Amino acid sequence: MKVISTGIEYDIYPDNMKSYDSLPAGYYNVKFSQRSGFWLEKYPELVISDTKIYGIHISKVNKVLTSFDAFERNLGVILSGDKGIGKSLFARLLGKSAVKKGMPVIIVDRFYEGIGTFIDKIDQEVMVLFDEFDKTFSREENDFDPQASLLSLFDGVSPGKKLFVVTCNYLKNLNGFMVNRPGRFHYHFRFDYPSANDIKEYLSDKLRKEYYGEIEKVIGFSNRVGLNYDSLRAIAFELNQGLTFSEAIKDVNIVNIEEEIYKVQAIFKDGTVLTNKRVYMDTFSDEEKEVTLRDSRGSYAGEITFVPSNLDYDTSTACLGINASEVSLDYCNYEDDDKEKLAKLVKKELSKVVIRRVYDKNLHYAV
């Protein structure tokens, strides 16, 4: 029997009870009940299944931990981006590195009223991971904002320096006092879809050599639909079964359920380039798509029309493209003072149309 006193209260515990001066390095999950209040429960070790880590994860993990050591206050990190493109992997890598340094990792995957006060009482260096923060800490029906209730925790006015890590799928669902506040969250790592080089590296590792010829087809498809690493893993599995990519993609659970954003460039043989930087388009559609073009000054310069499903992947530009013969030029909707300029443009000969998928939706950095 063990007896623990707190003031005038005495509690009885079994003999296997242990006491610590600080929380041992390891993984913990926050639990709560109306009867017992808050406590920490041992959490399974974070598992990293891939033997090879792609991208810049390792260097960013080291950067965070080095900065945390140098900081004299809390350090906050936001990990944002769509599902399946590396946020959870980064969080696991960071957590495992923190534990190796002797720092406990506390995982918060559910909101409880008063949870900020509980975490604030932990008077030592810890990493606190809020997974899918925009989902688990979403605004409630009574308009109570759980995220706002944690702002004072992130500010860190109490002892015990902490590393706060927040993952989110939709940046716009984060409290406005978290984004663009480096005093509160010093880092914001935006995870984008794998680039053509990333896809090539990944598939070169995962595919048997006799199926390397399918890699360019996968890259071409990624210009139409964003492929995360979950998608690439499934595609690699199917290709290794001996299927061609065109056969495999018919059955894999990868579909295009919304229009994507593209940058469209019409390139003429004399070097003239007309552009539209944000075109919403379903590149699998058989319906004609009209795209307004602008010159280098942003002035209206007419339209082109084409059928998106006719687009092909151009290995020379690493983008989608379409033959000039399948594109029509249309200048019927111009103002009178544009006639002379557009008349000259009509005489120009179109060379090709290059279409690049815009990965970073509505996110702009101040650089």
C-alpha cells in the first residue's frame, strides 16, 4: 500500500505506484472523465513504416529541435496541407526525435473544456501534438471556439517551455490569431503534393525495373489529379502486379471530385506569351473550355477554347499541353480600343498551350 498526502487529504494507492519528479520521456495521451478529471495515459510508440523518408522532412525536424533549444519561450509549429502528403509523418519524426532527446510527447486528439489549464500545469519541456486541430477543435454549435480557449496556453505565460505542434488539413479553419502570428507559432510548414521529381524518385524505389516505363504516365496523371503518397503507394502496388498504369488507375480509389486550379499559357511562334494564372478546370471533361488570356501588363488579350480531355502530358515541359490545331482563338469580346492590338495578335501563329497545375490553393507568402 502507498499513501499520498496533498494538504490534509490522504489517498491510498497500490504498491506498484511510482512517483516521478518529472514526466519520463515517452508518448502520452490526454484523457478526461467527469469523476477523475484529467490524466495522462501511456500511448503506443509512434511508428514510421517507410524505411526511406522522402522530401526535406529530416532537415526540417532538426531545424525545429535546434530552434526549440535556442528559444527561451514556447515554440509553435503549424503543419498544414491536404491529407496524405506528409504532415503526420513529419509529426511522428519530430516526436521520435524529441523522445530521443529526453522530451515527453503529449498527444491531444480530442477537446475537453479546461484542457489548456491542465497542459499548462506541466512544468517541464514537452512536445504537445494537436492532431487534425482544425477538426478536433472546431467551433461548437453554441459558437464556443475551442481554439481561442488555447491561445493563452500557446503564448506560454507559465513556467515549463513547450513545443506545440498543430496539424491541420484546411488552413482557413484555424483561428485567425494563430496564422500569421510568428510570436505564437514561429513556424508554418506547408505540405504540398509530390512534385514530378518526387514521384519519379518514389516510384523508382518502389517499382520493379521492368515497370519503370509507367513512371512518366503517372507523372502525367499527377498534372490532372493531385497524387499524395498514399495514392503513389497504391499505384506502385498495382503496377508491380503487372498492370499498365491505364489499367491500374481504373480500379484504384483515386478520383477527381472537383475542379482543380491551373495556370494556362498560350505561346506563339514569335515568342509572345499570353497567360491566365488561375483557371478552374476539370481536365477530364469533354466539354469545351473557354479561357480568357492576359498580356504581361495584365490587360485583356482575348480567349482560347479547347476540350480539356484532349490534353496530354508533355515530357519536354513536364506539364499538360495541347496541339495548336486543337485550340481556337476567339477575340469577339473586346472593347473598341483593343481592336487594333487584337487584330495584330490574330495574325500571330499559335505554337502551343502549356498548362500547369497550381498546387498551392489560395496560399500566398509575404516573400
